[in-house]
Amino acid sequence: MVKIQLDLSPEEDKAVEIYKLVNGLKTKQEAIKKIIKHFEVEVKPKNLKKEEYFK
């Protein structure tokens, strides 16, 4: 389980609120969970050499 605290801009907050209402969700947390399912993420090391990352 991961807990994330987000500071949303007023525009972002409105977008999440609209998504929540349109999809009949009860909380913004539920809306954000559904929204992130629309994205694919690939995690790559930024400041590590490949050899160090896979040790």
C-alpha cells in the first residue's frame, strides 16, 4: 500500500471533482484511483548507472 499526498491546483481539483461527479463516485480519492488506471508507467533509474541499479 502506498499513501500519496497531492497538492492540487484549483484547476486540477475541479477536474477531479468533475470526474468524481460524472462517474458517480463518493470521494476524490476514488476518482484519482480510477484516473490513474488510464496511464501506463515505466520506472527507470535517473542518476544510477545500469550496473549499480541491478546489483
